[in-house]
Amino acid sequence: MAEFTSGLTFIGIYGLSYGTILFLISVGLVLTMGLVRVVNMAHGVFAAVGGYAAVELVNMSGVPFALAVTIAVIAVAAASLVVERIFFRKLYGASELEQALLTIGLAFIGIAALNLTFGPDVVGAMLPNALARNVQFVGRSVQVYRLFVIVLGLVIMLLLWYVFDRTSFGARLRASVDNRGMAEAVGINVTHLFSLAFAIGSGLAALGGAIGAAILPLEPMYPMKYLILILMVVVMSGRGNMKLSAGVSIFLGLIDTAGRYFYPEIGSFLIFVVLLLYLIVRGNQLLYAPVAK
Amino acid sequence: MNQLFSPLLRRHRPQPFEVVYWLVLVAVFFLFPRNLALATSILVMALFALSLDLALGFSGIVSFGHAVFFGIGAYAAGLLALAGYAEPISGAIVAGLVAGFVALAMGPVVIRASGLPQIMVTLAFAVIAYEFANKAVWLTKGDDGLGGIKLMPLFGMFEWTALSQTAYWYSLGWLFVLFMVIRTVLASPFGLTLQGCRENTERMRFIGTPVLGRLMGAYALSAFVAGVAGAISCQTSKFVGLDTLSVDRSIDVLVMLILGGVGRLYGGLVGAPVYMLVRQIAAEWNPFHWMFVVGGLLVFVVMLARGGIIGVLEAIRIGVSGGRSRKS
């Protein structure tokens, strides 16, 4: 029984923290897909750059962890505005194939640049001592870091919920997702709004990459390696539905962790079984799920 | 109007430049006797790109996971040979048929989707197939791949030589035959309805075309050709690895086709050699830096040179002949 509880705690804590990171990285893409239907295959680059920047700041310059993460997030959010202006503006009218190809091209360039700057090996994350410690938690020794990630994720989710459900910015954003033409007609500057949302999404991805560096290890191939996971969250979340995307991310995190825990050999395939079933059931309605009102 | 439809009407009429293209492929055999292994792999990818062109370029089925069929063909051919069935040509046909049947099973999910969902669905299938092959060690030997494949001599006469002479002619033969088949199919009423579906499925439905059935046919034929390409890759290299199923390969073939020109018969056939040769040169330099080149190519083609190499050549030709006719 004690072993069972300890197993459940493991799946709960590791699955939740993994799902939280997944949510932070993907939510920006969920939002942009909902808003302008641009499929950004290079989204993972933001997470990777955020992660590398934070880890290198800590490792090389000895900047405190929290400050390093903050700098990385702000830098990536600012850089994403430039990228959006140069490349993505041109894509809004283009076909989905062209969007996918161009952004894959950008992802490749990003990967090559990461390799050039940081080398081809996995970069280990340095956690501050406070986070690297272990504590007893429901019959099991758990790293404080995992609990920290979950709590931080909850705070961010609440913050996002507040911004999108309770502020005028959020209301305008939701209006633009639901009906862009109408939103423009009543005087909402959708282009401007989108730039802001894009920067917020990229910043969150950078946060996920930086905080999650100990969960999703940093390597140059990072943007392609986790692309499928990110896209799974996006596909299963419907059009721009952020609340659902939080649920989906955590569900995927728990499923994946449980699979690996119970069947170490083939468990990592479980998540793809879920994907396959989802595709067969939802097939042609992918991404056209009605927007939650 | 004439300008718009003339490519359709011209398609089944051989052009002078086509003879040149195939003569170059024959000449490669005599000019580069030491590089025939690379040349063979280029032919295989050209055939693979041709199969993708049938789906993406002519039928409008966006496939981000075409390596599923390539890999299934390769594994089918490999398993067949290991099971003792060593005749290569029928082996490749069986492998292609297996891939075709898998396409028929995936088809309903893939073809009902369009645009972004279609990209996601095909990509998802690609990942699922790869992960399955990775885990199903009893069937695929996982990371180790299938080795020790032995084949009967081609036509019972030509031994498979170490310098790939037989392999080169074998691949070239397949490429030519299947190219002719696809070209004939595309010029047929069936092929024209496919191109109609690519342009506008709604209108094709209005005029009574069974869109789903036609596209399923195209998808299955495309998968068959991709499966044969995979089989040839297995038979000529005597090895099948997980890389035949990888998402990288799906993306690679897409880039080749985009580079050569989507929806042009020779798009893949021109794109594959250019891409493979550039990669060969860049890989000696640094495999990661190569991604700068691929990424740059993709961005360049999408933003500035839609239609790829063939598209640019066509634009130049139309520009030249247009200028002439205005003068006369």
C-alpha cells in the first residue's frame, strides 16, 4: 500500500510539473493559432532560447536564478516582436502549407544558431540550492523544484485567467478570436493586439523553457524534439481555448508519466495511442472546436 | 485562358528537355563510376519526391508524414527478403502494395481533413509510425535496424555489385517506369479530376465527382510509389533503419519537392538531386550548419521563389518567349 501511494505521488508530482511546463510552452501557440491561424512550427525556438539564456546566465555569469529567468523571458518576448514583424506579418494571408514550411525553415535556422552558440551537447540546468533539496511529501521524497514548478504554474494560470477573463485587454482578445472582422469593425486594433499576445506567448514559452530546463533538457534539437508535444496540446485544445489547453497539458503530462512509470519499456508510446484515438474520433473537426463562451 | 490551360494539355506531350534530363541520368553512370551509391540514393529520393508530388502537388493532399509509406515499404521489403523471398522486383511491388493499403486505412482520417488539421494529422501519423517501429523491437529490431538482407540477382543475371552498378540501373528503371505511369495517370480523366479537387473540392462535388474516392485513389497510388521507393532504398543499401520512418525524412522530401517545384512533374526529379548534392557538400562541413542551409532555402523559396527551380525556369522561359512574340 505504501508503495502504491508513493507511486501515485510520483506520478502526481512529476506528471503535474511536466504538464505545467508543457502548458507554459504551448499556451502562446494555442493563442496565436486561435487568433490568426498561423501555424508556428518554430514556437519551440522561443522556449529553447529562453532556457539557454537563463541557464547560461546562471552558469557563466553567476546571475541569481530568478533574475536570470526574468531577463530571459523579457529578452525573448522583445525579440519575438521583431520576428513577428519581419516574418509573421507576411504569413497572415498565406496558405497553411506555406506557413508551415516557412516556420519549419525558421526553426531549422534557430536550431543551427543554437548549436553554433552553445554547442551540440545537452546543457545541464543549475538549480539554486533551495530548489535542489528534497522534502518528504505524501510518503515520498520529492525535489522541491517539482513542487515549485507546480505552484508557479498555478500562479501563472490564475494570472492568465484574470487577464483574459477579467480585463479589457482579455475581452478584446477574446472578441478578436471569436470574430476578427467584427472586432475590427468595433474599433479594436487586432494587429496591435496580436503583437502583444504574440509577445506574451513567446515570453511564457521562454519561461517554460527556462524553468523546465531540468525536465525538458536543453539541446539544439529542442525545438523539433518537443514540437510534437506542443502541437498535440494545440490540436487538442481547440481554437484558442486557453483553459482547455491547461487541462490538456496536465492530462498529457500525467498520462506520459504514468505510462513511463508502469511500463518503462514501452510506456512513452502511450501518449501516441492517446493521440491516435483522438485523431480517429475527432479527425475532420480538429481545431474547429467551438470556442468556449 | 490559353495560358492557364496549356500546361494541362501539354502535359502528356513529351518536351525536348525531358530527353536531356533522362540522358543526364544515364550519363551519370559513365561519368561518376565511383559515386554510384550516392547517385542511387538520389534516384530513390527523386522517386519519393515524385510520389509526394502526386499527393501534394497534383491532388492537394498536404502530407507532412510521407515517410510513413517510405518506411513501411522499406521494412516490408526488408522483412520479405529476410523471410526468404529474395526476388527484388516483385518484392518491391509487394512492399508498395503494403504501403498502399496502409494509405487506404489512413485515408479517411487524412483526406477528410484539410489545411492545418491535415498537416497535423499526417505529422501525427508520422510520429506514431516512428515510435511504433522504435518500440516494436520484435518486428523491426528497433535502433539496430534490419541488416543482412540478401537478394537474388536482378532478372536472375545481374549480381548486386559493391560499387552499386546494378543498384543504379535498377533504381533508374523504377524511376522511369513509375514516372511514366504517373504521367499517364495525370493526363487521364482521373488525373484531371485530381487537379480539379486540388483547385476546389466544393465545385468538383457540385459537378458530381466522387471527391473522397478519387483522392483516396491518388493517396493510395502515391503511397504505393513511396513504398516502392522505400523498398528500393532497402534493396540497394541492404539495410533498413529507423531513419526511413523519421519525421526528418518527411520534411526532407517536402523540402526537395518545394525546392524543385510543387505540382510540376519534374519538381521532385530536379529538387532531389540539387538538395542531396548540396547536403553532401554541407555534411562534410558540419551537419548542424547544414540546417542553416535547409532553413534558409525554405524561407527563401516560400517568401521569394514560389514554384521552386522549375517555377523560376518557367518564368524565365515565358519572359523570353513573351518578349519575342511582342516584337514580332
